[in-house]
Amino acid sequence: EAAKPPPGMIRNHLGLIEHSVMTEVDWEQRWRTGKDAAWHMSNVHPMLEKHYDRFVGDRGQCRVLVPLCGRTLDLTWLVERGHTVVGVEFIEMGVTRLFSSCRLEYTVKSVHSSLPPTAKIYSSEDEKLKILNADFFSVTKEALGTFDCIWDRGALAATNPLHREKYFRVIDSLLADDGVWMLDSFDYTSRAFHGPPFIFNPDDIADSLGSRYEVTQLDYFRNNAEKFKAWGLGEFYEMVHLLRKKPRLNSEP
């Protein structure tokens, strides 16, 4: 029988002992040991393809934000459809691997003074794709502007639940008043699995975001992927919601 992890640690779905809530060091270690494949897809996210028309609507060319983007192929897929795309990724290795895997030349530029001095922007030659290498919680509207669309394909699901309000504040500041936030999230029941991905189900969405966003459910289904079964999750549900800011009264901040 495997040894019980020490207090404050768990044995995750990869069989590794780590903090019960992932730290930045834990994420970087996964990248360095090649464990990033556990959450990356080898193709475009099927929910982005399926709900793309609802996501961009009739906007034409959009500014799209992809938080905690890693090296997802969703970024270049959106660029190919005429959009200007900005990703945010804390692990620099993830940024460089994205550009190398897509065979894209890039430049590295300094960033706005509102961001930490260690932050950098990696930009494709045509500047249609930019990746900010920084902590997402440090991102400001002054540095990146606002976005027509935000594609959240696992960013919230990877965020420490204790930090969700911080996450929501950054999203709220970066989403244009008439913009849309498409959120892919999960629900499951397990005493052995602690996340990430963390649970964020329709009740959580209503409780945390219902007062400030109009919420439309686009999808809810049982995901039978073998990796979830290997994690000990007999029932794993995936859902997609489209969120739009509610109009604010003049008296609101």
C-alpha cells in the first residue's frame, strides 16, 4: 500500500505527492517533467469549435483573451479565423513551447509599467498573437486593454478556489461591457480526487456570478474520457456557459 502523504499534501491522479492546492512551483515542475500533457489537448478544444458562432456572434474580428493558456492550439486556431488573440501564461516554458510547436517566429517586448518587472510579452511577427508571460492576478486593463471575448478553457478550473474572487475581478476588468466570457467548467463527486480541475458547477456559477452576469448554458454532458476514469472519477461532467455583463446602475462603482 502506498505511503500516506504528509499533512497538507495529497497523492494526485498522476501518482505524485503534491500540495493539496497547486502552487506555482508545482505547475512549473509539471512542465519541466513533461506532465503538462495531462491537461493539454493535441487538437482544438471541441467546445470552442462547437460553440464558436455563439462565442464571437456577429462581431467579425475580435480581441480575444485566453487566460492561463499554456500551449493550447486554440490560440492559433482563433488567429486563423481573423481574430487578434492574447494569452496569459505564468510558466515561460509553456510560452516558448507554443511558438516553437507552431513554428512561429516571435519577439520579446517589455510591458506596461503597471505589471511586475519580470513580465514579458511574446509576440508573433504580425502581432496577431501575443502571450503575456506573467501571473494572471497581476494583469491590468492599463496593460492589455479590454476584450470582446474571453475563452476560459480550464483557467478557472485550475485556479485555487480560495483565489476565485481575485480571478473574477481580473476577468471583470478585462471584459468589455458588451463582451462575452465563454466558460468551460466541471462537476464531479469524489472523496479521493481533490483537483485541479476544481468543481465549478451551475450552482456555483449562480452563487458567484449571477448577480453581475447574464448566464446562458450552452452545454452540459457527461465526459467519458479515459483519463477521468483513471483519476478515479466514475462520473465527470463538463459544461459550457456564456456570460455577459449585466447593465450597472449609475450608483454602482
